[in-house]
Amino acid sequence: MTSAPPTRRGRASAAGTSVEKAMRILEALALPDGPHRLMDVAEHAAVPRSTAYRVLATLTAEGFAENCGEGRYGVGGRLSGLGARIVSAMSAGVGPALHRLQQGAGGNTVHLAVRVGDHAVYLHKVDSDKPYEMRSRVGHELRLHCTAIGKAILAHLPRDEVEAVMASAGMPSRTPATITDLPALHAELAAVREHGYALDDEENEPTVRCLGAAVLDRTGRPRGGVSISTVTFAVDREELLSYVPLLQDTVHAITDLI
């Protein structure tokens, strides 16, 4: 009996062209806490270790990866520069709209994130003008089942795709309020679709409450989302929900910009 291919986050199969495999390896390199061991890169990308080694050798030669010694690889300068230019260009387009949202939403923190496989990644953050700040940062990964942006994204995916993502990523409990089973999540996502927004009510972090809405492409697929993040001791639920129309206007305004 042959063994099953290793589980890879956000995808159901290890199949793919050489380009697709290289892209998955690049994604693995960019995971937090690098540089990463060759075996971990190969496992995340769902490719044989020999394939990962050959691709990494080419990426290193081209400056997209860096051999850090002791069998570990990290992001190369060429990839870092490319990522910085992409984020800068995107921020220039969406920045004004996100700053208007931050000002209109009581000066609270605003985030923009895009979906990457079974999670999302922050691409832009407008910090609060309050005496406290959120620990989030650009490049930080966030789970989909327990965050406002994540639930907004999931609400616009087919049911079977939601279940595939949850099977891959899991549904760990982050706080006592976290939704950790599929029936409850599906019910929550139905409410998100009905209301047009998602709420993270201390589901990801204690004392943090966030309002989120999805940014959709022209076909209705979610590319990412925007959120307003608040702390429960300063902003009550009713005040946060009063920002729904402004949030929805913002996601519509930036639809073609990400």
C-alpha cells in the first residue's frame, strides 16, 4: 500500500506543474519563524524533498531564496524586494480609502488582508489614534474561523470549500468564544451573508472585538477583507455596528484595487 501525500495547508492535492510547485515552495519560504528546514519546506509545499532541493537551488541562484546553512532556507533579497514593491503599490491605491474609514470609524484600527490558502495575511494597517494599539502587523497571518475578516471571506466560499479549508487548517479554540465545530460555523456564515458583515466578538483575542467585510472580485469570489478592530472596554458592540455602512462603502471602493 502506498502512503498518502503529506497534508498541505489550503489545498487538497499535491499535484501541479513545476511552476505551481515552485510557487508553493516560495509560499513555504515566506512562512513566519524562518529560515526553514528543507524537510519543512517540502512538507508544506507537498513535494518530495529532492524536488524541493532542486527548486531551492534555482531560487537561491536567482536571489529569490537564501541558503542560510545547516539545511535551512529563507527568503532571498530579490523576493523581499518584490514583495515590498507589491505592498507599496497596493497601499498607494487603497491607503486613502482605508484612512478615511479609520477616521470615520472613531479613529479605531483598520486592517486590509488577502486570502492565502487556508488563512489570510495582513497587507495594510492604519493604526488607531487611541492610547492603546493592536498587536497586529503587516505580513501577520490570521485564521479564518475566528476573525472578522476570516469569517467574511469564508461566507463567500462554497460550503465544500469551507469544509476543505477547515479540515486543512483546523478550528482551534483561541478564546472561550471561539467557534470550534462546523455546524456552528456554517450557521455563523449564513448570518454573515444575511447581514453583509462579520463580527469577531472576542473569538480570536480576549477584549478585542472586530467588524469585517469581504472584498470580492468581479465573479463574487472573496479576495480578502477589511476590518475595524476595537477593544471591548472602550467601544461597545452597538457603536462598532454603527460603522457597518461605512465599512461596506469602503470594501466596494477598493474592489478593483487588490
